Amino acid sequence: MPELSHRRRMLVLAICCMSLLIVSLDNTVLNVALPSMQKELHASTAGLQWTIDAYTLVLASLLMLAGSTADRIGRKRVFMTGLVVFTLGSALCSVAPDLETLVAFRMVQAVGGSMLNPVAMSIITNTFTDPRERARAIGAWGAVVGISMAAGPLVGGLLVESVGWRSIFWLNLPVGLAALLLTLRYVPESRAPKARRPDPLGQVMVIALFGCLTYAIIEAPNAGFTAVLPFAVVAVAALAGLLWYEPRRDEPLIDLRFFRSAPFSGATVIAVSSFAALGGFLFLSTLYLQNVRGLDALHAGLWMLPMAVPTFLCAPLSGRLIGSVGPRVPLLIAGVAMTASGVLFAGFEAETSNVTMFIGYVLFGVGFGFVNAPITNTAVSGMPRSQAGVAAAVASTSRQLGQTLGVAVVGAVLATGVGSSSYREVFVSAARPGWWILAGCGLVVLVLGAVTSGAWARRTAERTAERLESAEVREAAGVSASVP
């Protein structure tokens, strides 16, 4: 990629942030609309889970493929294709006649979305080569998630109340079109120096792992353990197959050598944990506010502000802290705040008091605001620039997988607790195990943030980078790139 002026780099960052905005906005807006969808489409709790997880599941399954494909054939080309497919999928979702069709069109959306965030992050990584400038750019990127959290529930609530839930998908149409035209004009094309070969078998095993695992978790409360056992077995077999097969490929879909870096491995698990907490938090909050407290979509959206505003304010601060002192401090703050939020809801029944519920929302917003930037920065820092797309895709995959599992697990726990009773009668007690799960996710962020950000962890990252770079040199010289 040619060296760009500061103004052009800022414009590229803004365009990439537009893609993140429509993807993030889509999730936050959809959560507010869930109760309206439930009434109109006669959906069960599992049906509501699938409207979210059909999207995040496909997204998680295809992100690594999209990242490696973008490195191979051109990041701008893949990014523009993603904008077209995502915008088209949004238009289709707005006219879905039933739940099954909506889920199918959400999957179309996800195919496009898989080509956006990891590719945009790869573009940012290759545009901002200075570490401090890159950390600030990633902080701004993370602030967009806060904007979507603040704007999504309010805009979504207003649209749901005034027009109907279908209108929430219209938001993506003008933003997607504008981002497409600006990308065509201002974003330069870039690709990795050496193209990576496709890995179709690895891709099939990733889809089997994520799909079967999610299905088993969501459907277990209704179908029973025996019915979902075959899917659990397939998921385990797919995981074993990936661990055996991928290291034997010269150019695997998932380069397991990355995980020799403690910061990279830590960032991956932290991403899964923190976004599982986010998915579960939004799912429980939305159903509680509308189905138990009886709030309309707009007022339920207003209750999300105590979480959204701290996320928006803390994300750029997190990026600046990473640029000056590294990722440890933001991760520790995030871990403490998210754990405290989960404990407050689980141990003190925060839903029963406006004050404690407000505090719980603020704590979660602070934690999530601080956690996003260090995930991305740690995942791509130290990796060869030619591997930026794959490394960023692994981080993005971890986020989406975490959100998928968060909705699946917390939704399954809630469905089991509610049973045949009404939400209004038993919700607080049925949701308590889910809140403890979210507190556990925050504790994982805290512990791994401390362990994988010290001197020992940095040394493992340096050794991993040296091995990867040495392997690239040997590949360029025509020698096998396998690492003993």
C-alpha cells in the first residue's frame, strides 16, 4: 500500500469505521426489536436466539476465510463486495414474511458482514504503520462500537414504536451505499506480498464446529440432551480435526503458530469472554425491560444509555492508554468492571432497584469500553504485516463466536429457568445463573489481562514473530515453511 498523507489516512479510517457502524448498529438495534419480532412472528426464546445467532454464527464461520481471501486477491475488492452483500441482505431482512425467512436473510447479511470488519481492520493496520498512531486509530475504531450502542437502542426504539421492527434494517441502506462510493474513490488497493492458498477442508470443519456447537446449546432446553448429542459429537470431531489437520498445511486457514504468542492467545480468549458477556447482557436486558417491566422499545432503549455512554467515552481513552502504557491497564479495568457488573445483577438482584440496575449498566459499559481496543491491538501487534488480515480475522472471529455463545448459553439457561411460566413471574430468578456466567466472563478478562500482558508474554510474542518472519523468508526462497 502506498504511503498516504495524514488527511487521507484519516479518511480511510472514517470509511472503515462506517462499515463497523452498520454492523454494530445492526446488532444493537435488533436487540431492542426482539420483543416486537417475538409478538408479530410468534417466536419462542430459541427463535429469538436464532435471529441473533444465525448472523453471528455465519459471521464467525467466514471471517478467517474473508481475511485470507482479502490478503490474497485485494482488500479493497473484498471490502466493497461485502458492502454490497450486506446492504442487499439488510433490504431482504426488511421484507421477511416469517421467522424462518428472516433467519435466512440474516445469514445473507452475515456473508457480507464477514467481508467488512476484519478486512477493514487489515486496511487500518496497513494504513497506520506507526504503533502509537495505530493504537489511537484502533481506539477510534472501538469508539464506533460505543456510538452504535448509544444510537442503536434509541434510534431502533424510535423506529420500532413509530414505523415497526422492519424499519430497523433500513438504517443500513444509506450508510452502506455511502461507504461503497467512498471506498471506490478513496481507499487504495492492498494485498499480502504472497498469496495464501484456500483451505476448503479447514473451512468446512470451522463451519461444522461453530454451527453444531451453537445448535446443540440453543436447542438442548427444548429438544433434550439426546436429540442434540449427535451435533455435540460432530463439533468435538471437527475441533479434533482442525487441531490435527491445520498444522500439517503450509498455508492453513487457522495458523496455529499464532497461538504460541501468549498475548495473541490471551486476546483470543478475552475476545470470546468479553463478547459472550456483551451478547448475554443485551439479550437478558432487552427481554427484562420490555417483557417484565413492560417498557416500550423507545424507553427500553433509553435504559441502555447508562451502558452505551461509558462505552463510547472509554474506548478512545483505552486506545490512548495502549499507546502510552500498553494493554495491561485497560484490560485490568475492563475485567474488574465487567465482573462487578455481573456480580451486582446476580448476587444483589439489581433488576429490582433502579439505582443498582443503573450502576450495573454503567459498570458494564466501562468494562466493555476498555476491552475492545486491547483485543485488536494485541492480536495484530508483532505479527508480520503480510499476516495482518488473518490475525485480525482471528480476533474478529473470536468476538463473533463469543457473542454467539453468549446468546446461546445465556438464552438456554434462561429458557430452562423460565420453563412454562411467564417471563414476568420468574425472570429475575431464572436469569440469575446467566448473570453469574457473565460475571465469570469478566473474571476471565481480568485474569488473562494480567497474565498475558507482562514481560514473559511479550517474549513469547517476539519469538513467535521471529518464527513467522523466518518462515516467510524460507517460503520466499522456495524452502518449506514448516516450523519444528
